[in-house]
Amino acid sequence: MESEDKGRKLNWKRAIAVLGCSRSHFYNLVNSGRLPAIRTGEVKGVRVYEADCQEYLRQRATSRCQD
């Protein structure tokens, strides 16, 4: 299964710790589609895979090196 390959699901608090960003920046990443997320409720309940956070950080580091 794909979800098993991506590791554990993180809530926003754990995700911002991994990403090293603010809560608002995290939600901007999710809402823009740059960070894939799973919504588990209408108002609250956004989860992201740890592997997606790591991939975002890798892409960000690569783009900085190319500048």
C-alpha cells in the first residue's frame, strides 16, 4: 500500500517541527498543494506523511543550491 511506504502521519504540530516553519506557512503549503495532505475532518484534522515533509525539504534544499 502507498500509505505504508510513506511512513507515519503527522499532525500540524509535528509537521512544523519537522519542517521548521510556522503554523501559517504549513497551512499555506497544504492549501497551495506543495505539501500533500489528508483531511480527516471538515474543520480540523489535517495530516501529512513524514516522507512528504522530507521530500519537500529535499526539493527546497535542491532549489536553493541551484540558485
